[in-house]
Amino acid sequence: MLTRAVAFYKHRIKDKVDWRLLAFLLLFLNVKLAIKIPVIILFSLWPCNFKFGFTFKGSRLPLFYPLIIVIALVDWLIYKGYADSHYNILLVTGMSFWLLCILAIHKVKLAVDNAPTQIVHQTITAFFIINTLISILTLAIIVLKTHAINPYTYQGQYQKYFINTGDYIKGITFDTSITNATLNAFGVVYFLIRKNAVMLLVCMASLLLTGSNFINLALLPILLLLFAFKTNRYQKSLVVVCLVFLIVFMAKISPQNNKYATLTLVHLFKKHIPVNTDTKHKNIQANLRITDRPDNTLTPEERKQKIATLYLDSVGKILDSIRASKRPRYAKNVYLAEGGRIAIKEDDINSDYYQSKKETPVEQLQLLDFIREHKAALPISGNNNYIAPLPGKAMGLLQTTALFRGHLSKTLTGAGMGNFSSKIAYRAAGFAFAGGYPSSDIYINHDFLVNHLDLYLNFFSKRSGYHSLINSPFSVYDQLLAEYGLLGLILFIIYYLGFFAKHYKKLTYGLPILFLMLAVLFTDYWFEQLSVMVFFELLLLLNIKENQTVKSIQ
């Protein structure tokens, strides 16, 4: 059997996939830096090739990466960051992330250049298959834990899953579910253009399992545009199937996600929604059993009903105790109904077990402790009566523009790396959710403290209903503008987006994926995540290569 397995691998599988590229993707896209760093070092040394080819004309890789490091060094000199040893450590750490980005795209470029395009396509397919298997396995474990076929509607275990089920579907990267959702959204567009129906539906199903409303909304207009302009009849039918998948999931599999998305959009486009407290109070009272409602909320007729109901309840309890003493003992959820029929009690959906936990999570206590310690310096989260007029993401952009109005000197090159809006800023502040950082070297810039950090604390120290993507100030655009200034944003447009967009005539699936990525960049600090951007670059570089015009030799 072992001999046959080896023979099968050599003749059927070995030459079908670029195993080195597949191993790199599976390992480097993992959320843990303890895995990313050794992997990128190993694959950079094997084979050893550091010819990046950065030039201002015809650069092999996006010139954006080295130029953004130059801006960080310029800010370090302008603002005399070298005088603070803690900031020096932050700077080195932040620059290391950008260097990892360079090494990652260099590795991907080498793989695309050296392997036949068909092999790279099959490698990408293998990646999505493995990612889907991990996602399905995760869902199967949740089903076994909850004993519910559809955990998206299961409210037990204090609503650990329910609307949050998609958060656990993280895929092969084991990063956030939105990372998995974004990768699968890329896969939907990629396999749609390549007319691979099976893998298209696999990626669409995996995307829906993550329950990411933002990615669904970002992908929807792209699918509609492709349906209208860039697809044949067969591809149009696949788009319709994807839309049916989306409708069925939102309506039947996870209806509460549909309600959540609707409410989010309402709050996004309405600055303030007045609530009639009297009506709200009446609605709550109306949902209560009449015996649980205070007498002062009842009409004279309802008070009579309450007295009669209490009397009948008391009589019923006495009769139940008499019957219980005369009948054999059954399981706790089994009882003897009228007529001698054995019935099973249904779970009380209003009991504590089916409601969200009231205890404050440990990670949230950390934020609350920080607020208490720095209350005087936090104008938003330190104010118990503060009501946010806008979603956190919009407020974050307003804070960035306010920074420039108050400090015109920072408009060109920004506030400096890690000083206002980036993952390294949160990491250096000592919050474990952004990754580990030495407690002895914690660094928090004042501009970051009173703006984006304050804003984040305001929303994410409250109950989970506020922990929405639209309330997170994380954004690549905000990061580039705030920490690297207008110059950093211009460099991103010209030397990163422009690096791919100049090949727009060669891009098939690459162009819609590029537009999708532009929307995704609003959601997190993706360059520092070292996951989605790497896969995006692989797809774009591959699309450019396979459609390049080969010049004839004269």
C-alpha cells in the first residue's frame, strides 16, 4: 500500500501542484508570527535569491514598500523619535513588518515566474480545497458541541455561537473570520472568471459560513457588474446560483444575521434614531406574561384576568404535585400530559442558558482597567455620558482630518509610524489582541491615546452589540494617511495600486479582485496582517503573467 501510495503521488500528484508555493501559503498565512517569521526566512534562503528589482521605471515589485519605509525613517528624524528608546523598538518592529511584506511578495513573484501558469492555478485550487475542509471541520465540531444541526440559530450555551458562529469559521489561516471571508470572496471571483463551477460554489459556501456581512455586501455589486458586462450565459447562471446561496443563507440558515445587517445599515445612514421610551416600555411589557406585569400597567379587565390566572396556576401546581406523587419517575424533561400521554418539555428559550452572558469577558476587563487608569486623558471613553454621533470608522477618519488641521506640519509625512493608527500602535500599547509585545517596552503616543485608542476603547469596552466592524477605526487608508501623510497615500496609489492597475488590459479576474480589495482595505490594517495582501498579490501577479504578450524575436 505504501508503494502504491508513493507511485500515485509521483505519477498523479507530484507535477500537478507547486508544493513549495502551497506549503508557503498554508504556513505563512497562519495568524501566528511565530510561524510566519521562520517560514519566510526558510523560504527566502531556499533558494537564496534577494534580487528584488526595485526601480522607478519598470520595477519588478511595487516600489511602494521601500518608499514607505523611507517615510517612516524621515518622520523618525523629524520628530526626534531616536531620543525615545521605546519608540526605537517600535520603529524597528514596524519596519520589520514592511520587510516581511517585501519578502512575501518576492517569494510569490518567484513562484509565479518560475512555474507554469497551469501549475500555479492548480496550487491555488488546492489551497482553497484545504481551506474549505478546515472550515467545514470547524463547523462540524461546533455542531457536535451544540448538538444542533444549524448552530447559526442555536441560542444555548449563553449564545456562544448563534449569530457569532461565523466568527469561529477561520479557515486554514486561523486568523479572524473576515480573513477567511476575504480569501473566499477572492476565490468566488477567480473561479467565476475561470468557469470552475464546483470551486466557485465551494468558495461561496465557505464565504457564507463566515457570516461576514461586510464582505457579502462588498462582493455583491462586483458580481452584479460582472453579470451585466463581463460574463457569458454560463457564468451568468453561476452568478445567479451564488445570489440564491446568499438569499437562502440570510433568510433560512442565519436570519438573525440578516436582521443585524439591516440594523447596521440603518444606524450607518441615520445619525440618530429617536426612540419613544413609552412605546418601548409598552412593547416590553406586552411581551411579558400577564402574571409578571405590575398592576399599574394593567387595565381593570386585565387585572381580573391576572387574578384568575394566578388562581388557576396555583390549582394547577397542587394537582401536578398530586399527580407526581402517584406516577412513576420519568426523566427530568419528561412529563405525563393530559390523557396519560407522555410528553417532553421544551427548553425555556427565555432562561439564562439561552441568553448572552452578563459577566464581563476577561479581555474587556483589560480595556475597562485601562480606561479607569487614564480616564482624565480619554475625552470619549472616559466620559460615561458620551454618545457617539457616528460609527467608529467614520469618527476615526474625522479624527485623522482633525489631526492635520491642528498640526499642518504633519500633513505631508504624517504623525509617524505607530503614532496614530496602525496595528503596531495597538500592539505597542500592550493590548494582547493585537499580538504580543514586551511589557517593559510599552509605548503609547499621545495623539494615538486621545484619538483612535480612545475611540476603540469607547466601543469595544461596551457590550458585544457595539463590537461591529463599522465601529472599529482600523483601516489601511486611515493608517497611510495618519502615519505617513498625504505623501504615503499618494505613494500607495501610484506605486502599489498603479503597479497592478497599469496592466488593466491584461487583467481578467484580477481587475474585479482589485476593486474588491479596495473595499476590504477599509476594514483592517491588512499589510500588517500578512495574509490577505499576500494572496491578493499572488492572484494579480499570476493574472498579469498569463496574459502578457510575448514579443517575437527579430
